[in-house]
Amino acid sequence: MQPERTNGTSGEALAIPMAWLCAEYIADEVLRTGDLVDAGTLEYRAGRRTLALTVYLCDGADEVAGVQAVARIEEWLNLTSYDHPWAAWVDEQLAAREERAREAGGPAGPDLVLARESWRWLRQTELLATDLGDEGPRRATDAPPRTVDEDTRSWTPAWQLGLPLSHLAIHLF
């Protein structure tokens, strides 16, 4: 990873990915406040990375700050909702940021590199979780509520577990 800027003492200093670190910090605080899963688990890691990607990729996420973050909670809820095509949205946002970096004539910044790595981890890592089936979202007019056999488990990409965990944690925040 090449530095974007230096601290003035040397041309070899690494750039600090502040936008990504702020997004991870916010995600960590939201998940810890929700207290839904233990912080050392893979489920927690999936939720933190999913929420950090959501925070980072929202418009203006390069300037994440506490006050701005509070104003974005509704947007995060919408993006992590069950019927939102979150994975496609992440792909689009990452591609747009990479295109902007190419147009600017420079390499992807350290924030974008970390975001891309988190997305790769979320797609490639699978967790054993309760199988919720492939049914779409329930509507008020649906027939009787579907039942979920909590003993039936399947391997699920980490983001598919992290997304509802993130959504619920935002509600509890």
C-alpha cells in the first residue's frame, strides 16, 4: 500500500486509513451497545465488518464523524433492511470509489483497500447458522407465519449473518 501523503519527515510514511477506522469504530460501538453476540466471535466480526462497510460506503463516509453518524442511522437501517439488495449495493459503491481513484490518477487509498478486503472476507467466509430458507420478506397479507427449525443449520456467507445482526444492533442503538 503506497502512502497518499506523509507527515513531512519522510517520503516513506504510511497513510492512515482514518475513514475506515472511524467506520469500524462506529460499527464496534453500535454492536457492543446492542450486546447481541459476544465480541470475540466470528458472528460479531461478521456484523462489525458488514456495518463498517455500510457506514464507510454511505455518501460522505470519507468524512465520518460522530455528529454525522447519528444523522445517518436511518440510512443505515434502510441499507441493512431485509429487502434491500445490500450485496449489490456494496459492489456498486466499491466499483464507483475505485473508478474515482483511477480517474484521479492514483492508486486506491488505504481506506478503500481495507473496505475491499473486508468485503472479500465477508463473501468468502462461511458460518454455520440456522437455515432461514430462501423465502422473500413476509407481508401483512401473507398466510400463517412460517416456522423456522432452529436445529436445521446451513453454511452461510458471513455477510448474510452480519447484515441482520447489524440491522438489529442499529435498532437497539
